[in-house]
Amino acid sequence: MNVLIPHGFEANYSIGFARGLTSNGMTLVVLSNDETEDRLSAAGIRNVNIGGRQSENRSVLEKLLNMLRYYWKLLLFVFRNRGATIHFSGNFRDEFILFEGVILNLSFRLLASRYIYTTHNILPHNRESSLFFRWTYRFVYSVPHFIVVHTQKTRQVLIERFGVPSAKIRVMSIGLNEEVPATVLGRQESRARFGFDGTAKVILFFGRIAEYKGLDHLIEAFDRLELPEIHLIIAGPFRGAAYRKRILAAIAGARRRADILLDARLIPNEEVAVFFSASDVLCLPYRNIYQSGPLFLAMRFGKPVVATNVGSFSEFVTRDTGLITKTNDVPGIADALRDFFASSGRFRSERILAEGERYRWGRVCQVLLPLYEAGNGSRSAPP
């Protein structure tokens, strides 16, 4: 048996990955929750709902009780199915790192015939300088049989800084986010939703808003652009009250604040395409990152990207798909955006869509197929 444990990680990633594996003939059981159960079942993917309700509107007591039930059900499921191949594709929570990174981690290794762990970030965001987290994750990385990373750079860091043997690491790119449906609205209709006309220049910042993503730099860079009819859309929920206050103050104090549209909520799948359809370019002004899901959303919708030169962005943003900033600061972001609009005609949607075909889940996950339990039937060609 092959068991995928998303552990509350992004639903679109987890479902896309599961689809990619099953499209290659893999038999799979996914541990789901109320948000993902029906979607997985509709895709014909066997799943067991142990996560229950995940709404942010729950009381503290409800969250605590749900978490305790989840841990109990998770350990019981793994024990009852000992000998399975386990792929933990989520993140260990910072606040429970000693329990999850030690107890859960060791339980997966001891009870599985093969334990695979996906590291999305080498260390949790804003914990890079913590000696405690560095030593804890040195242990975390020593436990699994195999570790999956999304970029070559991440692989190299695991080898050099954490002493992970190279033979233990597999590199698999993030897949194209096809869980988000395309919109039936054209560019003009999508722009009309935001009150923009067809000649406007529109920059999009998309996804959860946290300090490491550098939105404050983008707002300052946007304020420096002396371009007519230019707008900035910010779409996504805040992570942390302090940064939310900082961003709201930056918008209020911006010279071009009337040209900034903030939609501070988790954008439902069915609305995502409208934001990309209305925009000319996705901006990723990150301070630090290894890889980013919104980059693959841009490919999904044929949109170019302007990104800072951090992590592995330069491996994925080519001359046909966008621009990498020369410096990772406000002037560098502003200059790259000016350069983009001065030459935006060379970024053709069909080329970006063609580039995105390389990252469909059915293709990118093939590198992992030999790690899973044998005897799962014929493996079909990727879609």
C-alpha cells in the first residue's frame, strides 16, 4: 500500500500530486480532511478522512480537540497499515516541531517499509537563523529513507549544510496547478470586474501575504513607476497581524494608493483565473524562498513573471516567460517592471503555456515512481 499524508498542506498541491501518481498507474490512499475528501473521491482517488473540519472559524478548544483526534487517528492508521510505503508531503508545524519532527517522524520510519519525506523549505520561514531549528531539522532529515525536494539548489543545500547523502535525495519540480479551473471570461471582461479598461497595465501579487514574500518592497517599487494607467492587484490573506498593519500603512501612505487594489482573503479556486486573466504580469518580489506555487499558476494561465533572484526562480523564469531582477531590492524590482512593460510584447502566452506543459503533475512525479510499493498494476503514459 502507498499512503500519501498531506498533513494539511495546500489542497491544490496535494490533490494535483495524487492525480499525477494515479495517472501513472499507482494505487494510492490519501489521508484527507473535509476540504479535500469530496474532491479526491470525485477524482477516483481512495482517501480516508482523518483531518475533519479545517475552518479557521473554529474555536480554540475545537481546534485543540480536532488536532488531538487527528494525531490519534494518524498514528492508529499508520500502525494498522504498518509495512506500507508512506509519503509525508506536508510540513511539520513549528509550534509542535518536537512532537511532529521527532515522534511522528520516527513513527513513520519505524512502521513503514519505506518512508519518503518532501521538504518544501529547508527550514521554516523566519527560522533560518535559529540554532534550535537547524539542529532539529538535521535530525528530521536523518530519519526518512528518501527526501523529495523541488529544486537542485535545495538538494545541494541539504547535502552541504545538513549532511544528507545525495543518494537519498530525489528532485521533483512542483507541478502545474490544474486544480484551479480556467475562466470563461476574456481579458476585457475580467478587467471590467476590477474597473480597469483594456489599455491599463496591471501587476498582480498573488498568494498568502507574509514578510518573506516582500510585498512591502513591491508597493514601494510600484509607487516609483511613472507609467500611465498602471494598477497593482494584491490578492491573498495575511499571515500575521504585524505585517498586515505594516502593509496597510504602506498602501495608505503610497502616492499611487488609488491605483492599488487589495483583496485580503483566501481566493477560492473558481475565482483565481479572473485575477490572472485581468493581469499583465505576476510579480514575485520575495526576500527568500526556494520555490513558489504562484509561479506555476502563472504558467498555468500563460502569464509572464517578474521575480527577484532568490532561491531557484532563475531556473524556471526564462527569457520567454519573464524577467529576473538585477538586484533584490526596491530599485531592482521597479527597474524590472519598467523593463517588462517596455518589452511586454515579446512574452507570448502560447510560449508560456507550452513551457508549462513540462510541469504537468503526470510528468514531474514520474521520477518518484520507483520509490513506491511495487506491484501496482500497469503505469500509463503521462497525460
